[in-house]
Amino acid sequence: MTDPEVAVAKGAVAKVVVVGLGKVGLPLAACYATAGLDVTGCDVSEARVADVNAGRNPIAGEEGLDDAIAAAVAGGLLRATTDTTSATRAADVVVVIVPLFAMEGGKLDFSALDAATDAVADGGHPGLTVVYETTLPVGTTRRFAERLADRSGLPIGEELFVAFSPERVYSGRILRDLQAYPKIVGGVDASSGERAAAFYRRVLPGVDVVEVANAETAELVKLAETTYRDINIAFANELARYATERDVDVDEAIRLANTQPFSHIHSPGAGVGGHCIPHYPHFLLADGADAPLVRLAREINDQQPGWVIDRLDDALGGLAGRSVLVLGVSYRENVKELTSSPGVDMIRLLDERRATVFANDPYFSAEEIRRLGAEPANIEDLGRFDAVVLQAVHDEYAAIPWERVLRSGQVVFDGRNRLDPARIAGTGASYLGVGRRAR
């Protein structure tokens, strides 16, 4: 087995395993292969493994990933398997990027990560470096390191090296983001940190690789940056609710407040979704952090879809029997992703109030939309609904001819404050936004 530190130092092709071929893991594998490393991706999904081995990209909407996977597979630098243990036996470096989510009540489910860790341990061998990129509560990497060492019999810092390096990317532009931000690395000991940092300097040339004191510091970096965003958005949402009561436009107030260099207020919206922001604050809370501000921000942002539906209910004089179209069920624009999506919450809330719910999303089939509890609808038919809620602003919606498709008496709720209120109101429809004056 080639010593990974020597391989990296010489620029040789190291063998890398990426465990978890999800929305971040698969782009990571493609990135490493593009950098010239021999990469094996591991996943529990046989269908995903088959797609990758055929050179197909199973992740819609990820910029550049189709070509990157096709080229890497054709060049013999990327393959996939469901056998993590066998792949690890031949690896110099293993990167674990298996998701960890907060369940209802904030409890964390480590079962998938525990299973992945055990599979890696069973393939462990002297000289192996294991890096966790899954966002984790502080101290978890060290716990996993102990689990790896106990199961494999390899001493940490001598024959087995374990580190944490948070992913810091945004769905839809992951390959670009990997080159855009400093790469934070922290080991459970000095040798582990050095080896992990050397690996990232090899695969991310030109990127500032920052080696911090330990894995715990690196873990806290990711929790700090994502929780800051959650708290900031919660404040923006509170401002929006207040502005609604006072019939003023919060957008203008925030824009002008942010001309002062110490003000960086985010934008309000119909809700916060995705793998990151709704989940990672719970990682602090689950670890016993005395952080009431963090808990309150989560509550505020979780309530935001309900606040939108309440306003729609008021505008329509009740939702029972009303037809409502949700535009965009993805949690945000230009991706196919339902994790913690406000769009899904809205469909459920509208159904609970006995509205007739319709939905449109170019990333989802009619059958997928039906499984969410809504009937599929075409954007050409906007005029047939009592209300339309713009939830995820996909590029495809930019060309909607609102003046031609809307009718007098409809209500349009702009959940992302992207529409021109005057343009909507000019059709005779009523315009509502998040902290914008009603028209």
C-alpha cells in the first residue's frame, strides 16, 4: 500500500474512496477524479451505483456534473460500488459524506453514519486516512475515530489517521464552490490533520487549505456559519411580519439598513429548507448548547410557511373549497430537492384547511407531485386558480406572462419577493409578499 502522504507529496495518483454518493458526495468524487486521482464511490443504492458506472449523472440541476462524471468514468478514474469495505481495503484516503439529519423533536439519527464508519473500519489498514465531511456535532469526529480504531485495531495517529473537513458548497454550483472557499481541516491529532490537509492541497490546487487546531474546531466552523444564517433569516422574517402589520416594504428597509457596513441582514421568505440550515442548529442543541437564541430562530423559521398560509386564508376569506397553486415544491430555485421544503409544508397546510391544492415544478413529474398530495398543473393555466403562491423561483418561471394569464379577483402570494407588485396588481389580481405592502 502506497503511503498516502508520500503519494500526495509526489503528486502521484492516490486511491480515494468517497462514501455516500448523494448531492455533495457524487460531485466530490467527480472533482477528485478530475484532479487525476483514482476514485471509487460507495453508496447503498444499487441504482445510483449503476448510474455512475454507466457514466450517467443521477443528480438533476448540478452544474457541470454530467460532463465531469462521463469523462471520469470514460477515463477509468471513477467507478462505484455498494461494497464500502472492499473499496476501503484498496484506498489511501476515505472521505465520508453520508447525511445526518435532525428528526422531529431535534433528535439526531446516526444509524447511517455508524454503519458507514463500521464498513470503513472493516476495510481499515495501516496508513489509511479517513476524513469526515458530513456536518457533525462538535466532538463526533473524535468519537468516530475511536470507533474506527476499536473495530480495526489500528492505533490513531500511528497507523490510522482521522480528520474532519466541512463541506461548504451550495447545491447547483458545487463544482464551482469547491474552488471558491477556503478548505477547513482539523485532525483528531496533529498527524491526522497534516495528512488530511496534504490530501486537499492535492485535489484542490489553488484553494486555501486552512489547518485548524483540531477536529472540534473544524466542526464548530460549519455549525457557526450555518446557524448564523438561520438566526439572521429569522430576524429578517420577524422584520417582515412587523412590516406587514405596518403596511411598509421590508425590502427597502433592509436594503438601506445594509448600506451601513455593520449591517448584513438577510432576506425574508416563505420558509427555510434544504439539508443544511433547518438541521444544523439542532446539532448544537442536541449537544447541550445553552443557546436559546438558536432554538428561537428555528421556531420562527419553522413557522414561516404557516404564516404565509394564514395570510392567504385572510385574503381569500377562508381556504375551504378554494383552489390554490403552489409554484415550486423544491426547497429553493433550480434544484430537485424536497428536504425540509416549505413547498411541501404548504401543500400539507393547505390540505388541512380543505383547499384544493395544485402544484407545479419543472423538476418533478406529475406522479411525484401527486405523491406530495397535490394535483399537477401547468403554468399556462394560472388564471383558473383562486390563489397562486410563488415558493421556489425556478428559472423557468421568469418567462411567465403574468399580465396575460392572471385575472381580476385572484390572489398572488410572492413567497420570495421576486415579482413586481405593480405588474401583478395591474391585472386586477391582489398582490401579497413577505413584508411587502399589499397591492
